[in-house]
Amino acid sequence: QVQLVESGGGLVQVGGSLRLSCAASGRTFSSSSYAMGWFRQAPGKLREFVATINRSGFTTNLADSVKGRFTISRDNAKNTVYLQMNNLKPEDTAVYYCAAARGSVLNPDYWGQGTQVTVSS
């Protein structure tokens, strides 16, 4: 079993920054075997893709709504993936979830419990 634990969420003003972390653990978990991603879900809306990163960390993909503002990275030695969020907007307010996948991150094998991000105007 794999556990994903997010941290770093909170309340921030418009234009501010936050860095989310997702620490992965589990007896059989090997960071280099999983692509990782971040998703978010705002109240009353469906969960949506935010960013993905491949196993090596050399390839990333970002949703159009966050390109130029968010960066995803990973440290396989620490089994941790990060989401650096800059120039935050009210529409970024959501619960952010970390995901891990052996295949496509759009169909994850594991989810974290989520961390709340609230951007105040």
C-alpha cells in the first residue's frame, strides 16, 4: 500500500505564493516507478488536473490555467513531489490532491487526502 500525504496549504492573498509538498511512503513504494500529479477540486466543481511530472522528473505538463504561475518538481531521493504556486488568484481556491500512478497520472493508482488552498481577494 502507498500513502500520499500533502502539506503546505493555507490562506494566502491574491498574488501570493505557496508551495505544496506530497510525501509518499509505503513498503513497496519506489518513487522512480510512479508518475506523480496534482489535481484540485473547488466547491461545487469536479476534480480537475493541475500538473503532472514523469518518473525521472524531466517531463512536466501543466494545465493551461496555471501555466506560467505553477511549477511541479520532484525529489525521488525524498519520495516527495512539490507544487510551487505563484501569483495566486481567487480561482485557484480549492482542495489540492496529490496522485501517484504506475501508468497515466490521469488515472491514478493512489490519492492523498488533500490540502486546502484559499486565496483571498
